[in-house]
Amino acid sequence: MKQTDMSRKILEQARERLDQAVEIAALTGAGISAESGVPTFRGADGLWRQHRMEDLATPEAFQRDPRLVWTWYNWRRALIADKTPNPGHLALARLERLKPAFQLITQNVDGLHQLAGSRNLLEIHGSIWRVRCTVCGQRRIERNTLANPPSCPACQGLLRPDVVWFGEALATDRLDAAFRAVSQAEVLLVVGTSGLVQPAASLAWQAKRSGAWILEINIEPTPFSEHADAVLPGPAGRILPQLLP
Ligand code: BV8
């Protein structure tokens, strides 16, 4: 069967599954924001290409050189600030309106799902638009350009990005909610993630163990592809809208 016929068949199957399901979940990664112009982490123009992960997204790196880490985050914030949701984000926000039990779980920190209108949203790696004081713990949304390094308006303590760095635990309430959602899901969409980062990647495995029908949408194969029930190769912004009525 030709690739296009196969994809058409899978599209129809996925539409059918989504139409019949009540409990639906989606796990998204940097790939869903690629068509909005936000670079992915491990792609050809990946964010990690220019920088070593260990040098930037870890508490040790921040401890060692907060100014360097803030230079990278301020650069990313400036890069993302004018980006808008693409049809992939908008399709998932529409899916939530069609299926109120839909739970969206994202590894992304760019805020584009929220901007697209998604509300049942778990940002399991935090948000690049939120900062947290390393002294008093106060959190606040900060969309303006920050000083480097920025200090807390309440106590003058050093602020950090309110994201989860490598070696840091994810917020248990968000992670527990994510595992509950994928354990209950009849259908799980795995969209635009390389599946390399844990524990996020294990959410797809949990869904599989719990009997969900899993559709992976990605422009290239991933370690999870052969374990998905179906794979639609291609950009999320083109594929996701085709899944909805
Ligand atoms: C934890 C927030 C334990 C920050 C991120 C050794 C030492 C320390 C830890 C570890 C270690 N070995 C393993 C670990 C665990 C570690 C880990 O998984 N490391 C990996 C790299 C091996 N995990 C952790 O450290 C986690 N914490 O384990 O804590 C613990 C427990 C108790 C107490 C203390 C500690 C924390 C992980 C979170 C890290 N933070 N982000 C920030 O963003 O600044 S992760 C970062 O990677 C982003 O969040 C990103 O989303 C995530 C995953 O990457 P992807 O989203 O998948 O992006 P990627 O570029 O890789 O892939 C893009 C995909 O899209 C590709 O497949 C591409 O083909 C596709 N694509 C591209 N365009 C499109 C597309 N698809 C569709 N359409 C398109 N148009």
C-alpha cells in the first residue's frame, strides 16, 4: 500500500477513535511549536546545538553562573515573545472544546498552548514566562525583558526561570495528574517529541500499559514509533487539524 493511502487510512481510523472516545490525552514536545518558529531542542537548528545542555539547564549551572544561564533564557524569551500558536496548537485547543475531558500534557515551556486557548493543560516542565525567587519562593509571570540577573521585587533575592531543569524533580501534583490522565485515556496523541527526556517520555508507556490507542505524530521516527498503534509522519500543524470534524 502506498504511503499516502496508508496515511489516509490511519487518518480515518484516528478520526473514528477520537470521535468515539470520551477520555483523550495528548503529550506534546518541542516539535508542535516548530511551525510557530520556536526552535526544537535536538533538531538541526536545535536550541542545544549552540549550547551544551549541561551548561545551561541545570541547577548546578545556575549556581555556578546565573548570568550565563539568564543570558540563554533571556535570549529564548526574546525569541519566543513574538511567536504565535500554529494550527497544531489551535487544533488541540479545539479538541478540548469538542471533548471536555481532554487533558493536554506538554513538555514545552513556551506558553503557546495556553495562547491557543487550551485550558486543561499541564505544563510539566514549567513556564519560561514564570520566574521564581530563590530566596522567598515567590512566583510571578514576567513577560517583560528582565535584568540579568533579575532580582525579586519583594525581597531582592535572585530570581530563576520557573522551569524544571535536568536533575530537578517535576512538581508531583502536575506529574501525578499527567499519569492519571494517560492511565485513563482511551486515546493518547504523542505529538512532536523525541521521547528522550524522562519522566515525560514514560507517560506514553504508561498509556500503552493501560490499554490506550496511541497515535504518534512526528516528522521523523522516534524510539516510541514502533510501540505506537499508529504513526502519522508529518508536521503537527498539518496533521492535527485533519483529525477533527
Ligand atoms: C528528573 C525545561 C529526578 C527547561 C526540560 C543524568 C543526570 C541527571 C538526570 C538524568 C540523567 N540521565 C537521565 C536523567 C533524567 C533526565 C533526562 O531525561 N535526561 C535525558 C536528556 C536523558 N531527566 C531529568 O533530569 C528530569 N528530572 O529526572 O529528576 C529527580 C527525582 C527526585 C528528586 C530529584 C531529581 C527533568 C527533565 C526536565 C528537563 N527540562 N525543559 C527548558 O526548557 O529550559 S527538557 C526539554 O526537553 C524541553 O522541555 C523539551 O520539551 C524536552 C523534551 O524534548 P522534546 O520536546 O522531545 O524536543 P526535541 O527537540 O528533543 O524533539 C522534538 C521532536 O519534534 C523531534 O522528534 C522532531 O522530529 C519533532 N518535530 C520537529 N518538527 C516537528 C516535529 N514533529 C511534528 N511536527 C513538526 N513540525
